[in-house]
Amino acid sequence: MQKTIFVVDDSITNLSVAEQTLENYYNVITMTSAIRMFVFLEKIIPDLILMDVAMPEMSGFDAMIKLKSNTLFSDIPVIFLTALADSYNEAYGIELGAVDFIMKPFSEAVLLHRIRHHLSIDDLIKERTVKLEEAISASSAKSDYLSNMSHEMRTPLNAIIGMTTVGKNANDINEKNRALGVIGNASTHLLGVINNVLDMAKIEAKKFELSPIEFSFDSMLQKVLSIINYRIDEKKQTLTIVSDSKMPNFIIADEQRLIQVLTNLLSNATKFTPEYGSISLEVALESETEEDCLLRIDVVDNGIGISKEQQSSLFESFVQAESKISRDYGGSGLGLTISKCIVELMDGGIHIESELGKGTRISILVKAGRSEKKLLSLLSTRLNLDALRILVVDDSEETRSQFHDVLSQLNIKFDLAPSSYDAFRYIGEKGAYDMYFIGWRVSEIDGVELADRLTTGKETPAPVVIMYSASQWVMREDEASANKIAKALQKPFFSTEIVECINDCLCKAQGVDDTREDTLNFAGKKLLLVEDQEINREILIALLESTCIDIDCAEDGEVALNMVSQTPDKYDIIFMDVKMPRMDGLEATRHIRALPSVASLSLPIIAMTANVFAEDIRECLNAGMDDHLGKPLEVDRIHQILNKYLS
Ligand code: ADP
């Protein structure tokens, strides 16, 4: 854009000479007095002022003093162009703040050169100032962030330290257990904060990666809800789930990261929505191709909302809608930034619609790979499905249609009855069924009574599952067992929950052992635990006590290598810490794999490390390890690994 220069001189001749010299290069505005200049300044701020000194009414020097006293104009570079060519005036002009002092008559080339020179210096100063301001505001956001983080970390730590003392001093076992419960919750919260900080560091270093796997979308949502439900219950809020029937059962994506995004959005929704508020989770298939599908997930709440100005900065790192928010609600201000990064890596995006005081809708789009896996794969292979029949009794068309969909996919024979009258008619015509799903309120009779009629008098009654909505009923365990109800399923439920119900109830009814329990006994198996920290060895031994696995310990890689090379086929599995003195886990693994015995080649070696990023896992696998357990250790994951490698 062309720069604007004001030329101020009481001589018309001088003005026109200056104008002719400059007009090819700049937008020149001439004025015959300093007073007129101030009138122009009300409307336009020029990039530079070329000003005479000796002028009637107001001299250039006086004008300069007035310019400098007003912060709106004080940064405009001023060059004096004057015939008052003595060193006193020159020094005075410069002292007043002029950037240059040029004598009349002037050479065109010199004038142009000086103007260009000062304008480029001015540009440079402006650019630097903007950068400096950005740096100052980023640094102040970071220091706010540090103070938030410190608060976010100290709060759970405080609970952990305080409750440890309370627990130690408590005589009553219930009081001890309560303290342990608080310690457990605070530790999980602290872990979440630390994970966020690490994710943020990864994002800033541009090293954030996804690890896609094939998983059931509904089971993933179930995991999210199991994390979030207690917070919703605590605030007595209602959560509605709306799922498009076209949603694929299985997808290929990074399950953990999707859980992280949805947990963040839902926990914000509960956090920023008052008690008794409503939250809904809406999932839909937006579009699909042969290879992938685009999923849209919306989290909607009727909470405090976010103003338009605040919405624009929410995805910047370390920013919360208002600093007051962090004081009132806690939080690090990192969740949305990380969520945005994750959904963008999934070729999607995130969008906020919100009105202050009314509520918020946050929508994400994510692209996932299509999977060939069917719902059937979740059904226990131990079940005998031959001639098996299920009766579903519910007056809701929607529920019957969901069962139609699921049971057809499972290849299980079924009938759908809209009323108890139809249920008895089916039983009369076709005989008793092997399992019943019954709505709590079917038209003429309540579900529990129907269950009672179906089960009384039978020596081995078929399992009955009661389906209810939260507003109707809260299932009490004693009530359920008194009425011989095998399970209660709260509406709305996921397709995977129906499959889980069938697995659980029919495994019991058919006398098939529940898969998990019988495989978690590893008596006779030998595990070598390589870990330099005594406390970590102690924790793992305690966590595995119930599995009856026999554990030997080595306190570093070198000791482990000696043990394995002496008796290579003694161990069935190794849990190997990575960072250890003397010889680390990676090196020990490489040595073990290089041993001459066949056993040491096939021996499963599982990395056990607090480094949990994709590249850390890759490093372990490249060193010859088979799998990875992240610290802090999770019991379910350890069991999963043992099942995978020892069963
Ligand atoms: P935090 O850990 O602080 O919650 P987030 O990045 O997840 O960090 O959210 C940033 C800020 O966005 C929150 O502090 C809050 O001000 C605002 N926010 C996010 N979700 C909601 C919502 N559903 N309703 C109102 N404000 C929200």
C-alpha cells in the first residue's frame, strides 16, 4: 500500500516543489500551516511528516512539541525541511524528536533517499513492536498457565499427601478406605494433568502422532461414559445419547485419542453446566467412501456458554475463556487445544456454537478407516447358539428395531413382542425361550411381574433382562435378585451392551465359565520382572498376586541377561523396565534376542515404561520387545498382556 506523507509549509511554491518530487512514489497531502495539519490529523494518520520550521501562527518546533505530547501522533516520524540552516536549530529540532533535518534548497535525490530510509526504519520498528507485544502476551499467557498448572497439580498432590496422613492415623477401616479412595481419585486426576502437559509439549515440538487400531465405536463410547457418568450423577444432570442408526459398529482410528477428546468435551460440558442441567451426545455418520467414513460427534449442553470474543481464542494453548474460570472451575486450558490437534490429525475439525448463559454445542468431525469386523465377533465363541431363541418384549418401536438389527447381525433367532399379550401368545405357539429382554413398562403389565411369571415354577429359568429408562426406575440389587432378574439394562443402550448382556447371561445359563476369570490364573507360569525401583517391583508383585504367577526379580538389565542366559527356557514372559542403571531395557533385550538358544528368541518381552509416546513404543519394538505397558501400570492392561502371551 502506498504510504502517505504530509507536507507542511506556508510557501505554496515550496509545497508544489515537494509535491512534484514525491508524488510518483507516495500519496502526498500538502497543507499551508501546522494548524491545518492538526485538523487533517483528526482524519488521517500519515506515515511521515515533512515540515517547515518558520511558519506564521504556529512554528514547526511548536507543532513538534504538540505532536509529541499526544500519544496518538507521537510515533509519526517528522523531518524538518527548512532554510533555517544553522547548527543550533538543527540540534533543537532533533532534540524535540525529529528524525531528520534537511536544508533548503534540497536535492531531490537526497530528500527521496532520506524519506525512504526513515520509512523503512519506521516499518522495522513497528514490526519489532508487534513481535515484542506478541511475545509479551504469549509469555504472560504462559506465566498464567504456569500458575494455573501449579494450582492444578498442587491441589491433587495436597489431597494425596493430606489423605495419606489421615489414612495412617485412622483406626477405623472405613475411614482408611475413604482416605485411600480420595488418594486414588486425586492420583488419577494428577495423571490426567501430567498427560495433558506432555501432550502439549509433543504438539509444540510437532511430534504428536496417532496410533490407529480397529475397535468397536459403541464400546469406545461406553468407556467414555464410564469415566464421565459419575460426574454427571454428582451434579444430577441428565445425559442423552442420540446415535444415528447408520453408524458403523467398528472403525479404524486412534481409540485412546478419541476417548481423550470426547472425555474432555463431556467433562467440560458437565463442569460448565449447573446442577440438574442437560447434556447430550449426538453421533452420526456424515459421509462414507469405500475406505473411510466421516463421523460427526456433537456434545451439547445448556450451561454457562462462552461469549463470541472468548470463542475466538479458546483453541490457543494455555487460554481459558476468562482467568476467573480457572479460579471457579479449575482446569489447565489445554484440553481444547489438544482436542483440536487430535481431530485435525484425524483429518477433521472442531467447531463451537455457543451463547452466553444459554449453552454450548461443540461439534467434531473425524475421519476413520472402515472396518470389516462384525458385531458377531463380540459374541462369546463358547456359547452354543444352536436352536437358541430370544424373546424381546417392549412397547417401544425404537427398542424393538434396535434388537431386530443387533440379533439379526448375531445370527440369533428371535421374536419381538410389543405387549405381554403377544409375549404369551409367542410362548404358547413356539414354547419357552432361552433368554428374555423385557421392557419395564409393557402395555398391560409391568416388566418385573412378567419376568416373575416367566420364571416361577421353572427349575432352571431362562435369564431375564429388564430394560428401563432412568426416569422410570432405579434398579436395586435386592429387588433384582428377589425377582430373579439376571440383569438390568438402562435405556438408551448401545448395541455392544446387548451383546455383553447375552454373553454374560447365556454363559452362566449354559454353565460356560466366564472367559475372564478362568484365564486369569497363571499358576505354573514364570515371569521375570526387571525393574530397578524397589517400590515398582513391590507394586507389580502385589498387583499380580491374585493371578498366582511365579515372579523372579532382577534389578537391572545386566542381572536379567545373566539370569536368562543361564536358563533360557525358565521364563514364560519378561516385564522389562526401560530406563535402568548399568544396562537399560533396550540393550538387555537386544542381548537376550542375540543369545544362541531358541527360547530366548520367542520369549515374550514386554516393555514397562513411563515413556508412552508412539516413538518410545516404536523404539522398544525395534529393540526386539513384543509389547508395551505404560506406567503408571493399570491392572486391566497387565491382565490383558498376560492373557495375550500366556493363555
Ligand atoms: P480446561 O481444562 O480449562 O477446561 P479446555 O481447553 O478444555 O481447558 O477449555 C478451555 C476453556 O473453554 C474452559 O476453561 C472454559 O472457559 C471454556 N469452555 C470449554 N467448554 C465449555 C462449555 N461446554 N461451556 C462453557 N465453557 C466452556
